[in-house]
Amino acid sequence: MADSGSKKATDGVSFTWLRWALPLLLVTFVLASEALAGRKTAPPAIDYSSFYALVGTGKVQRITMAGQGVQGTLKGPEQVDGRTVKDFSTTLPSQPDPSLMPLLHQQDVDVRAEAEQTSFWAPLLVTFLPWVLIIGLWIWMARRARTAIGVGGPLQTILKGRNHRFERHDHVRIRFDDVAGLTTAKRDLQEVVEFLRTPERFQRLGGKLPRGVLLVGPPGTGKTLLARAVAGEAEVPFFYVNGSEFIQLFVGVGAARVRELFDEAKAAAPAIIFIDEIDAVGRSRGAGLGGGNDEREQTLNQLLSEMDGFTPNDHTVVIAATNRPDVLDPALLRPGRFDRRVIIDRPEWEARLAILRVHTRQKPLAPDVSLPDIARSAPGFSGADLANLCNEAALFAVRRGADSVAQRDFSAAMDKIQLGDPREALLDPAERRRVATHESGHAVVAHFTKEAELLRRVSILPRGMSLGATQQWAANDRHIITEPELAAKLHVLMGGYAAETLVYGNVSSGSEQDLKQATDFAFRMVAHYGMSERVGPVFHEQRLEHPFLGQRLATDVGLSDKTSHEIEQEARRILSEALDAARHVLDEQRATLERLVAALLEHETLEEAELQRVLGPTKAAA
């Protein structure tokens, strides 16, 4: 059988080569035949100078002129260029010789003129052969492309989308139990799972399957993982596609891909279509260049039609994910398309602890590892951030040749993620002492300010872009922040600036990031949070949305010069009060400040317990 298949393939290749080679051989034969015929009929050729001399001596009887070609007959055989010729041919110069015709008349030569003889095939081939070659080349490339992909031609390759189908038994093995946290989101999606499993249960009472579910949340919070878990729980085919894959160079290609995607999903219904980063194709229409004829808008129109158009779509659920719901087209968010919006926020402490347990399930942990403390020290971390933290801790353990991952590995991984890798450049003693003074100022103010967060670590080891770091953590996850807590944050931020002025009488460039962050807090307190009696409880927005990014212009009236000046003055007042408060604490705790500076110069990094021993009683006791 293999020999038979090989023989058929060889015969097919031979037939293809013959089909192309025969016309080429035929053309070559025709041209060669005409060339040979021309050579047989043409008499011997002589030079034009010899021809002119023969005319001058009266030895030419007659000539026939056709263009620049001349054929003639002599009155008798003559020796010309070492040959005996009777009939001859020659070629006239490109520039006409004015003396030739009078000389021919003088010698009484019989002159005849004929049209230049040209081949019938030559102009035909010159006209049509290039087109034949171009068309033949295109057909050859199309056949090669079809052979390479199996079916279809180049156009079909352009139009075909890259939809990844995950069969329920082979690939979609993720369940809700594999997704730590996200309790509320899983509860909202459980009904979709039940509908996909037993649609007749809902259809009996006239219920319809939700057309679309929009997952909204910051990057790395598990939107894609949750969508795959829905498909795994429902045991239905899962189609994954990124929104950017619909945007193509040629207008209409994206719409064709949308149609193909939904056609395949409907054929496998019930099924789930997951569109990641839908804001790439679903931005508001009419907000950019190109009117309504650009590729992105036509793709969006096709998507809207597929989700809730004339053709019913009762057994295919579209799940989309985005971290920019504010830029999506309103028609995409209306009921009947994306009926549900599931908010996926960053995990709380309990969810972070569950995520850490999932990602450390296959990692041997040392007895000193405390996952609750690690979860508490990572507020604001997403699921992807926690997975990266566990992986970096395992890598640190491998580098030091350990058999298990210890708490020190998690601490090193946290420092790398938050602060960066240690820098190779070493500080000179004077710079090192100034950095220790700066960080000690932050730590002392934080320790003796009641509303400030707890101190976790102080370090003067240069990492990433920073020369030192003072790390704090909140006792609990916070969702709102009060005015006293914001004021305490400002006190701590200004503590490094105040310590440098107190010890050295001047400041350095090391306070740049502190001042930037403190200024942003002060502006928000005045312009956003209504924490200024002078400005009042008014929200002021200075930022305008960019229309070419699919966002609408802000409708708020711009700030007047007077209001901007008042906000600036109030922010400066708040920062000045924070600096005075930080200086007051450092004046009272000058000895504690010096003690902490000496400890940092000796140990470089102080953990929470060591800080409590150096700084003395806690702020609550103070």
C-alpha cells in the first residue's frame, strides 16, 4: 500500500511537470523553427563597406530593401571577403547614408522596396507571454499553498481564524476547586454551568441561556482561568480567541473570522466562546479615525450581530474578559448581549491564603513557613502575582541548594518582586549613612504615629531603583481610608525629608519619590476626597480622556485658575503640616533615631522583631 501511494504521488508530480513543460517546449520549438527557417533562406552576409564598393564599381544588378536589411544580386560571381558570392545580404547603418541612393541611380541598379518581414509569433509572444507567466506563477503558488495546508488556497489561509478548541475530555480539566478564592464570581457563574448542563430544566419555565458574561477585573486576577473552569464544570467545548486576532490588515477579514468562530461553536453547541481582551475589538464606535468603514468597527458590528442578531443563538455562551470596561461600546453591554457583568477584584487575605495553598501544593515547604503571614504581607497581590511569588521562592531555594522552600526564600522573593534585585554598586560611607538616616526617619515617624501602618522591615541595601526601603503592612485588608490615616501616611512619607534636614541641615535627591507620592495624596485629599474646608466637598478632575483611544471626552467643566490655585495652596498646606508633624516626632525621638541609624549601618536590614527591640515601646503604648 505504501508503494502504491508513493507511486501515485510520483505519477502526480510527473504529470504536473509535463503539463507545464509541454507548452514551454512547444514555444521553444516554434521560435527555433522560425530562426532556422530564417537562416536557411537568408543569402551570405557581407559588410556594408563591401556592398558600397560593389555599387560604386557597377557590379550590383539589383537589390531589395526591407527596413535596414538589404538583399541583392551581383551581375556575376565576385570575390568578396575571401568568398565567391552571387547573391548577398547586408545591413544598412542606423543613420541613413545620403550618398547611397544617388549612387544606386547613377549605376543603374534595380532598386526594390518591401515591407520588413517579421515573424507572426514574435509579437504575439511578446504581448501575451508575460501575462501567461504571471498567471502561471500565481497558480503555482496557490497550488503550493494548498498542498502545504491540506485544503484551501492563500485567500482561505488569510480568512481562517486561529480559534483554539479545547475538547472536554482532553484539555478542559480545570474545575472550580482549582480556582482558589473568587467565591462570589464562581457563585454568579454556577448558574451558567447549570444551564449548559441541563438547558431543558430552564427552558421548561421559559428561561433563556445568558448570551454573554463579561468578566471585569485587573490583570492577573484569574479571568481566563475562571472561564476555563466554567467550561470544565459544564463539560462543553471551549473556544478561546484573543480580541486582537480579529483585527487584520484587510477590511472584512475580522468579520469573517467572527462568523467562522460562531459557526464552529454553534456546530458544537452547547459550547463556550471565550474572548480575551475584548476591548481590543469592542471599543466605542465613532471615536477614532476612519468613520464607520474601518476594520475594527466592521468586526465589532459582526460580533454584535452574532451575539444578538436575526439568527437565534440559544446554546452558545460568550464569556469575555477585560480590564477596561469604560472603553467598551454601549451596544456591546446592553442586555441581550452581555447580560451579566462579573467583577473579579484582587483577592482578600483569606483568598490570598487559599491561592498560596494551591500554588505551594507541589512544593516542599520548610516548617518555618507561615502562609498566613505571607498572605498578610502581600496586600494587593493578584493571583498571578502570588503564583510568581511562590515560583521565585522555589527558585531561591534551588539556588542555595536546599531541599525545601523556607520562609527566608519567600522573603527574598517578596523583596525581588517589590524592590528588585540587589544592585552591584556599593555606596561610599557618607552616602550609606545618609540613606540610613533617611530610612530611619521614615521608620521612627511610622513607629510613633498612632494611625500609621505597622513596620515590617527597614533596609539600606540598594535594590532596583531604590537605595533603601521602609516596608509597612496593614493589620487587615482595607477598602476605605480615613482622613487621619491619610495624614499618617503623609507624616511617614515626609519623615525621610525631615530626618535629613534635622541631621544634615539640607536635603538630597533621595526624597524625590517620597515627595511625588505625598503630593499625589495631598492633591487627592483636596480635589477628590473633600478633605479641605477651603475648597469644600467638590470633586475636581483635571484629566481628559483621549478620543483616539476609544474614550469620550470628560464632560466636567475645566478648572478655573482660581480653583486650581486654591487646590495647590491647600495641598501645600497639608504637606507643610505633615512635615512639621514629622519633625516634631523626630525632635522628641532624636536618640531613638540615632540608635536606629547605628543599627542599620551595622546590620543593613532589620526585621519586625529587631525594629521593636531598637525602637522601644510601640506607638500605641507611647
